[in-house]
Amino acid sequence: MSLKEAIPTLDTLSSREKLALIEGLWNDVSQEDETLTVTPAQQCLLDARYAEHVANPSAGTTSWSDARDRILKRL
């Protein structure tokens, strides 16, 4: 199923509305589906990013609300 088929009005949504939709979908999926698995490639990337964080915990950290605000200001 394509996005257009799933959400026929997708083209009419503003960028802010699309971001809100993405956030809502993510929240829904993350609470519902415990069967989602991580691929070996994804696990490797997660391990590398975690190692970077352990080596330098203060580099590049930001809260989700701060990151979202910066993204929305660019739109």
C-alpha cells in the first residue's frame, strides 16, 4: 500500500501536520508492536553510536523537544 492510498489527503497536509502525523504513528507503533526486530546492520550502527556516546557523552546531545523545535523553525 502506498502512502497516497493509506492517507489520501497527504498532499494537502502542511509540513507541521506531516511531522505531527509521523510522531503520532511512531508513538502508536512503539507502544503496540513488540515484534519489531533490529537487523544486524542496524544493531551494528546502534553499537557504534553507543560506543561514540560512551567515549564522549556530552557531544551532540539534545532533548527531543529542542531538536523538534529546531526542525520546525527550518520549515
